[in-house]
Amino acid sequence: MAVDSHLDFMLALGRVAAAGGGDACFSPYSAASALGLAARAARGQTADELRKLLTSASTSDTDTDNSAASTPNEAALEAHATVLREAANLGDEAQLAVANTLWASDEITVEGSFLEELVAWPGGKAETAPFATDPEAARGLINGDVDRTTNGLIPELLPGGAVTVDTRASLVNALYLKTGWRHPFPAGATASAEFHSPGETRRVPTMRLEETLGYHRADGWQVVSLPAQGGVEAVVLLPDGDLAPAEAALDTARLKRLLDGTSRRKVRLALPKIELDLRTDLDGALRALGVRELFTAEADLTGLTATRPLWVDSVVHQAVLRLDEQGLEGAAATAIQIRTMSLSTAEPLDVAVDRPFLLLVRHAGTGAVYFFARVVRP
């Protein structure tokens, strides 16, 4: 199933890009959208490596077999894209903005077939930017568009120096999501409470709610599902013991069992307020997951343009996630920078989220994950 590939991609990228055990936050939805467009721009082995990551991300990095038998077909890639498209359609009760933009220099001619693919994606559009003549102006155009899409939460995705005179194109996904809880936390119930981070116990603002919610306990985890407006849900995954070994053992099959096993139970929930804002350079993570040719002069991006040589020199990602008594708000953006060679029960169940945990914000219908977070020091 396509959602299995999406969860595979989330877990694989999280293990590599969010390694280290501290707070982490990224958007599998945003990263998969940008990389999905890159896969459509690519040909040959460059495309095969991207498709394999997006449709079978659990494959070992040591597997260097690029035979047709091990290469996911176009149908698998399209199935994953369908999940992303469906998750871009929420009810009027939630605010969701998605943009998928190709920023291209007027020095390259974009293939018509790629533009047809682009406009089929949520918020798909093509724009021009003066990369070769005024890279700072091009950076300002991209950052301004991301800033507007993310409602000001990500005002500067690309830092100074991220765009150079050798940049020829940028594939950018931007996402903004805001929705309210179906069962808001009473504001007056929020109070300071202990949270047991590794090596220390801290007191943090903690929300409290007694309500009938989705709940499941299995495989060393407690799962609480918080429904939000518009078909969104936040899923807290609280391990019985330390987070690090539990997270390391969490594969797609086990995660699906946890997510699918919830049933409605009366829960007395204590949950910290959350405010995360983290940047992630995905270049190294993608290489570790088998996407290598894309970052070399051997890259084949002729599905985007016949201009060669073009390759990717950076993949920049930023995610912002906030949870409070009323609901959640999040934004994410991913930019793939493409360059050329330099010319120069009745009794409530008590769930106290007072130690490190995982959090998914996802589309309840398709299972697409808008945000993944590891909360260690809220």
C-alpha cells in the first residue's frame, strides 16, 4: 500500500536526518512532495534512486542492486503521489495551504512534460528567477513565496549564500496547517508539571484533558489520538521505557499496528505544550539512504530540461510545529537547489506524557504524515 511506503520513508528519513536523540521535527509530506517532483525531473539511475527511496525506503543502504527487479515502477511512485494529493484536501474547518513551485532561470528551457506533471500537484506552478544575474534577488523571491505560503512561520528558508550564480533552478514545497482540536484542552487546567528528559527532570507547561479519545497500548507503547478539525489528528506515541531504543525498534509494520489499533476510551491526558522550529540539511541523509547520483555531475535531470550538466547541490528543510490548548499550527518547506558547473474504561485511563515521546500530525483518511516530531525537551 502507498501509505506503507510513506511511513517507510518517514521512519527511514527520521532515523538518519534526526539522529542524535535530541528534539527533532520535520515534514515527511513536504520532503516527499519535493523529492517526488525531483523524481519526475530525473531519468536513468538518478530517477531509480529517488523512486526507490520514496516507494521502498526501508531497503538497506548497503543494497546497491539497481536492476529492474529492484527498481520501483512508475505506478508505485504515482500511488505515493496520490496519497499526498488526497491529503492536500481538508475540510473547511481546517486551514491548509500547499505550494509546489519550480523556480527556473531563463537560461534553461523547461520540458513541457514536466510542466504538465507540475500543475497536477497541489499548488503546482512555475516561476522564473534571476539566478545567474542576481542570485540574492532570486533568493528573496523564493523566501518571500515560502513566507506567504507558511503564513509567516518560515520567513527565510534559504539562508545567505544558498543561491549562487551557478544555481539554475529550485524545486520548492511549502506547507501550512492550522486546525483546532475537536476537544480543546481547558485553558485553566494548564499548569507546570515535571517532564523527565534524559539526564534531568524539568518543569514545563502541561495541558490537561479528560475526554474519550483513541487509545491503544501494545508492543511497549501507549498511543493517544487527538482528533482535530478537517480530518487531521495528532497521535502521541509514548514508550513505556526510554525513547531511544523503542524508537530504534519501531518499524513500519509495528507503527501501523499501533496506529490502527486505537479504540475509543476515556483518557485523562497530561500533555506538554509544544513549540518546535528546526532546520535540517537533508543532503547527507539522502546520500545515506541511497540517493547519490543526484548530487554528482553524473545526475540526469533531463526530464526537467535538456540543459546539462545539472545536479543538486543542497536540499534544505525547515519545520515549525506548535501545539496549545486550542489546537495545532505547523509549517514546513523543502528546497532542492539545482546548479550547473561554475563558469567561473468508565474510570479514565491516566496518560501522563512526562518523558520523551514521538508525535505524528497526520491526515486521518490517507495516513499521510504532515509532521513528525521527537519531543525530548519541551
